[in-house]
Amino acid sequence: MYGEQGTINLNYTQVQGNTSTVEGGGIDTLSDTLTLHNSPVNGNTASNAGGMSAGGTTTLYDSPVTGNTATAGGAGGGINAA
């Protein structure tokens, strides 16, 4: 998922098994606000930030981030927050 501006809310959504050649295998966002409720982020792959790359305020409620991989040895196998 990619988002550039505004607010993103995920509720009861699995972010799983995604791949990116750059950042944020599961989620790549520069949004002002990212909120996940009961939305696991797992098994994603990217050069950097395998699970998610978040540029704004990020809040996770009961949303585990597990089993994500940064393949280029870059920042954030699970989360890279700017």
C-alpha cells in the first residue's frame, strides 16, 4: 500500500506477503497519520523497511509486525520510521 498525504486507517486488514524493490514492502507512506487497528503486518519484503516505511505519526493497536525482511541490509526489517 502506498500513500502520500492525509490520513490512512486500516481496520481488521492483513498486510501480508507483499514485495517492493525499494521501501515499504507492506506499507510505504508519507502520510500525516497512519493508524492500524487489529491489522497485522507480516511476511513482507523490501530493500529497506520490509514491513512498513512511515513518514508521519504512526499508531498501532493490536497490530503485530513480524517476519518482515529488508533484503539490502537497509534500515527496518519490520518498521522504518522517519
